[in-house]
Amino acid sequence: MRLNEENERCLLYLDAFTRKPLIATAERQLLERHIPAILDKGFMMLMDGHRIEDLQRMYSLQAISSYIRRTGQSIIMDEEKDKDMVSSLLEFKASLDSILEESFSKNEAFCNTIKDSFEHLINLRQNRPAELIAKFLDEKLRDGNKGTSEEELEGTLDKVLGKDVFEAFYKKDLAKRLLLGKSASIDAEKSMISKLKTECGS
């Protein structure tokens, strides 16, 4: 409720660019700083109550987070493989999504753990991953990729949008494509902007 209130206030009174840092700050103050205390109290209750399934789930969540961060870090931090970083991340994410669906029945807790772990990874090298993601999209949306079907392009856009904030890089590349008439499809550009709006706000 508080997060929704902050979001509404931002839309009414503040510059749109302040929304993301404001919500992140609210989440940090309202949620993250209390996690150790909540976990400590909750863990004791789970142990005392012999809540086997809940304890298994907690262990599994920590294990999957550790696995994603360790595996993803080897992809993100290897500067020599920057040109393959985005496609490697997309393959890794597709593999995790498959496991999420087939092994964890799309469990929301696991879904959130995967999302949080990827946000951690994308932020490991400041702007570089976001810049490479925007470049990857720019290549896909340029007219040099006319061999790609609308369905394949749509699928790629959906996959990439799970990543972190990269509006600034994307905006610059979009402007170049439009000014130089290099877009493969105006419909694809509109679709991407619509997805960005859903993901990042107006």
C-alpha cells in the first residue's frame, strides 16, 4: 500500500525520472532493512514448529540464488566475452525459466529470487551490461535483420525486457534508427516502446 502511495505521489507531483530511485528507496526502507529481523524471528518459528517444507523451500531459495549469482557472474565479469554477454545471459535465463516452470511450478517465491538475482548481476558492472543489452536490441531492430520474423523479434523483445534499466542507451539508439531511417519495422519499434512503458513507466 505504501509503495503504491509513493508511486501515485510521484506521478502527481514529481518528475518521472524520480520514480525508480524513489520506489527503490521506499523498498529499501520499508522492506530490505527489516529482512534480518523478520528472517531471524521467522526462522526460529519454523525451526520450533518443525516446518519441514517451509525450511526446505527457504534452503532451496538460498541455493538457487547462490547458483544464479555464481554462474551469472562468470558471464558478466569476463570482459573478453562482452560480445556474447547478452546472448549468454538470455540462454541462461531461458534455462532458468524452463526449470521454474517444470520443476517449481512457476512458484512466485522462486520467480522473485530469479528476478532479484538477475538484477544483482546486471548491476555488477555499472552501465556496461545495460549498454550491451541496448546495443543488442539496436542490432535486432535495424533493417539489417530483415531475415528475422515478427514472432522471433517479439520473442526477443520479451526476453530482454526482464533486464535492468537501460532507457538512456535505448533512447539514443532509437533516435539514431528513426533519424537515419534504419528501422526494420515501425510496428516492432512501437511494440518495444509499449513494452518499455509497461516495464518502466511513461
